[in-house]
Amino acid sequence: MTISGTNQTSKPANWSIQAAEWRDYSQLKHLERLCFKSEDIWPFWDLIGILTLPGMIRLKAVLDDRMVGFIGGEIRASREQGWVTTLAVMPAYRRRGIAKALLQECEIALGTETVRLSVRASNHAAIRLYDNAGYSVVNRWERYYTGGEDALVLEKRR
């Protein structure tokens, strides 16, 4: 799968969305370090899991053979619900539509009527992205994140 992107000026962009795999581990690890607080960075086995476990959605945004964004998702069959487990775009490549495109492609790949995700309550930029994509707050997990910050649980029904 390759999807070409466009930037905010509607000129063709030189990034694309592709399936990710285990060979992307080093780039995903680097992306995590650039995008998340140290306590939120996934450990080795979680990164390997998202890149290798069957049934997981794993998409990357690529620019010049380099991962500049990533999204992971899973289907929770017991609830017939999709979950976006992680979404990150390198700071230098934000505001180009990459996160929006990754989110849309993940939702399509999940193929569920309901998609949920959690986000730090203080991450206003991400909350704005999700709000613009049709998500709304359905729950609040108190002190969910390391350091005691709450998580907002957002949901989109298609």
C-alpha cells in the first residue's frame, strides 16, 4: 500500500503511507524518542509486538526512505471495536496532513464501526486533530500516565 500525501498548500508532497514491518524497528524507536516523553516511550517488546504480531495495523509515513510518522492499531474482537494504540509524527513534519492521513488509513484498515484511542489530557494539538477527525470524549482515565496525568478516551463511530 502506498498513498501519496499533500501538504496544506495542496501541492504534491513527497511523503507516502506504507505498511510497516519488523525491519522498521530502529526508525520507530527513533520516532518514539523524538515524539514522546521519556516515560511514554514504548519498551522493546511493545515495539516489536506492534511491528510483528498478527492482526495489528501498522502504517508508516515515509519521506526519502525515512519514517517520519507511524500509527498502530488493533481490533478488539470481544467488543468489535478498533483501537488506535499509537500515533506519532516527527516534529519537523507536523502540520502537513501526515497524522490525519495516517489516522484515516488506520480507521479504514481497522474496518470497525467504532474506533477508540487514548491521549494525554494536556496534548491539545492531538486532541484538536482527533476532534477534527470526528472523535469525542467518552471517558477519562484518572492518573493513567506515568507522572499521574489523566488520559482522555476518545471515540469515533462511523
